Amino acid sequence: MAAYRALRDRALEDDVGDLLRHDQRLQRVEVEVKVDGAVVHLRGTAPTVEERRLLRTLVGRVRSVHAVWDLVRLPEQPTLRIVDIGCGSKPQYPEAVGIDRLVSPATGVVADLEGGLPLGRHCVDHLFAIHVLEHVHEPVHLMNEIHRVLHPEGVVHLMVPHWRHPNAVADPTHVRYFGPETFQYFCQERPLVSCFWPLSVSVCDDTVFADLRPAGGQQVPGPDILARFFQ
């Protein structure tokens, strides 16, 4: 299985590379590509917000890609502000600020996620919540907090166990179960629930992946956008 996954990841790197070389709309984007577990990792720069948005969209549509983790800066961004909540002993990226209720070398901020995020409004470009939501008693509150701290062009990258897989119930610390449709709840206007725009939502045997950016006002996803990701 590991050998198959490695071959798949290399094939996806080739597919994303072909997209970047041959799609004229992405010619001004300069990124490095790495794929791990069908998650595409992008690093580099994009000249405009629109070109970065298009990059995220087109790479997310490549067949078999589960998520796009794009640490892609704009010219006016010397660095990206990256946060990893529930980071445990190792954040997803070494430059990320880890937030966890347990102290470890990776923990930059000690906080209980049930109480919210000790961060200001619109101060985060990328927020990672990898196998975190299933441990949270109030996921709507935490998603509202994620929406609050994300920059309007920021992205939250989420992974959770799929409810059909034994891993979802094997861990007694899991208090919530998720399917891809769960994230549809957060991509529709609801009272007291912050709305997100889906960039990519997918599922494999054991995991649900979702990349979302804040929505609101006139930028709420319509039925055509929701139909792309949800049944």
C-alpha cells in the first residue's frame, strides 16, 4: 500500500506540474510542488489575489487530489502567518505557531480550544486543524473562531476521520463524527454560524479533507458551488 501511495503521489506531482506549465492563466505563478498523501503542498508566489485563487481552484480540481496546502505569498507579503491548532508535538510546518492545551516543544501558545482562539481578528493567513475537530465538544464555536481570526483571503485546512471508518470510533477521545456533508453545514448561511467558501472537499476511506476560506456578505457560495463538492 505504501508503494502504491508513493507512485500515486509522484503521478500527481507530474499532473500538477503539467497544469502549471501549460495553463496560460498560471504562467505568472511561481511555485514548487510536492505531494504527500494526495495533499498538494505549494510554496512560492503569485502576482495577484485572483491568480492565487485560480491556482488553488485549478490544482484542487486535478483528479485524485484531496487537498491543496498552498503557502503561496503575494508580492506585498514578506511572510505568511501560519497557525496550527491542536498541534500536538509536531506542527504541519516548522514555521507555524502551534496552539495546544498541552505543553510541548511545538506549542507556541497554550490554550484550550473549547474556550476559543487567543488571536486577533483577521490575523492568520493559513490555519491547520488536522484531526482536531473530532475532539471538540463545540465545533460550531471553534469554526466561528477560525472564521474570525482568518484573513478574508486566508484558508483553513481541515482533516477529520470519516464516520464510516473504524478509526472514527476506535479513539475514545473522539466526541464528534464527520462526513464531507458536515462541511456543507459551514458553507451555507445560518444564524449564529460563520459561513465559509469551499475550495476543496474530498474523502478517502478513512479521512475527510476540507480547504475553506471565509465567506460572507455577497461572497456566500451558491447552489452551483455547493453542488461541486456536496451531494
